[in-house]
Amino acid sequence: MPEPDLKKQKLIRAPNYLVDRLSEDASRQGKTLYSYVSEIFEQAARANEMKRSLKEILDIFEILEVPREAGAIYAHKDFLDYLLQKTFSEQGEELQRLWYHTGKWYGTYLGERFEKPLEIFLRLLQEGRWDLSEVTMNRDKGIVEFRCVSAFASQERSLLLQSFMEGALHSLGYRTQEKKCFKGIIRLKFSV
Amino acid sequence: MKRKMLAARLDLADKILDIAAHRGTLYDYVNDILEQAIRAEDLGLSLKDILDNMWMIKTARDAGFIVVPEKIVYDLTEISSKRVGKEKMAAIWYETGQWYGHYYGDPKKLETAVKTYFWDVSEVKISEEGTNVAVTCLSSKFSVTYTVMFSKFLEGALNALGYSLSQNEVSKGIINLKFVKSSDK
């Protein structure tokens, strides 16, 4: 790599321990510290264009690795809605059972894998591409309340998502106290 | 705390300076960035890999994908095939594939998308040779029905890219398709 032009560079102060660690990483990758730092800055600027900090992006990335490890796949929402619409009237109960049991498996998985599985479950709903525009969770004296909103989810998909959430929460030791579901609006209240 | 000086490309350093001005001090912001680079390295990835991945996820969301536990998709496919009929189901998968073919517009981009979004596919290769394209797709998780449906998805996508199916071998978890450039494209 050519020597960088001193007029085209800027010096920035950073703690010793970080610079030392980055020097090690750069040399392991066969790069100069200068080019490695430039790459890092380039990605920080890119993250900023995505209206996120690098920390937020890494946090989301780690959360989104969960469905991959837990055996989830991408499906197109129109395709899923079509299948549900065609099958729900006759097999709605069976589908709800299926989603409930999948939720139970998911909850068990999160319980085994994370110290705070409920928080991870919330992040998964928020970031996990369930087509929800709003997901909130309130905890108060052993009561956990979820509110999910999607302007696009069909009644069938909303009911199934509700079953999935119930399954997950039940496997984490919660009992359903109240549930309401209407075309993309889900309210679920659980107690310990 | 002891500090050292880091040299960075002037234009990038200026950009970072600009961003930091909205987020606190330059020193804290740079520390945070460098810490995240180390965090990525500890995950065995570069920041670029992670941002590329996030970009693909954003694209998936914009394209209307949602993440669903695979068991649900597999079981739903089986149930729907019985309820709607295999031919009708195959037509839906084919049509969905066509949409993705048009969306990605290129066999290599389609291959990248399949690798990125279909985590249950263990191997996918779309190779072009002159006017021919060969598609190989393997997954140990696919049922017979799901394999047939997924092959229809790939056929639809390649068809939208201007290729006609010339040969196909489909068995549980294994898809081998060959295509030739359509004369009218």
C-alpha cells in the first residue's frame, strides 16, 4: 500500500489500549493501521447515513442472529397471507396450535440462551421484521403487557402472531390474563 | 488514561468530526467507533460485513419479507398444498419467483439474495455459461413438497431474467435446474 500523503490525513487522539488492539487486528489482517482506521471511519459514516450509530447496528445485528440460529426464514408477507387466507377458515385451529407450539419452542430457546429472555423477545418483535410498526412492553408488579400494532397484518396473521407470543411467554413462565386481537392490533396481558 | 494519535484519511476524519459534533465530543465518539470495530472483530466479522448484512435486511423488509419460524412455513406449505392443490401452489411459487427475478434483475444478485434470505438453504449456486444457466440448490431441511415449490420459485425467477427451463431434476432437498436464454429476450 502506498504511503499516505501527510497533507491528506488528520491525527485523532484515542486511548492507548484501543490503538494497541486495533494495531494488532490490522496487522493480523495484513493491513496498515492507517487503512484499517480509514475503513472503520468509512463504516461509521455509512452507519450515520442509515441514521444509526455503529453500536445500534451491532446491537440489532446480534439480535437478528437469534432467528437465524433458532431456525427462522424469510417469507414474503403477501405469500404468507395468501396461504393463511386459503387455509385459515378450515384449519385455523390447527394453525393456531402450530404457531403456539413454535412460540413455545422459541421461548424455551430464548430462556436457555439469554439471561433476560423477555427483553430479547421484545427486541425480536421490534427488529425481527414481523411487519409491526409499534411494539411496546410494560412490566409492573409481575404483570407484563404487550401491545403490537401493524397497519398491514391480516386478521389471520394477527391471530397467529398472538398465538406465537402466547406460546413464547407461557414457556417463559407467564400465564395469559387478557388478550385482544383485531386486524393488526394485539394486546396481551400476562402474569407470573 | 494514556492516549495515542491515530492517523486517518482527511476527508473521512472530517466526516467523523461533523458527525461527532451532533453526538457529543469527538474523543468519545471515536472511542465508541473503535470499540464497535473491536466488537465486530470479536464476532469474527468486519464492520463492512455487518453493515452489508444490515443493508440486505433493510432491503428484505422493503421488499415485503418477514421473518417466520421455518417450521411454520414448511407446515403451512404442506397444509396449503392439500387445501389449494399442488398445481395452484406451484403457480403461486412460480409467480413469486418471477417477482424476485424482476426485482433483482441479474442471476448473480439473485444468488446473493437466496444465500442471504433463505437461511435454510445449505448450498445454492447459479452459474452462467454463455447462453446457459445452471442452478443447484441443496437443503437438508426441505420436504419433498417444499423442494418442488422452491424449484418453481427458482424457475419463475430465472424465467423473469429471460431464461427458459431446459432440464430439471428435483428430489427431496435437491434441486438441479438448467436453463437456456430465451430467444425472444
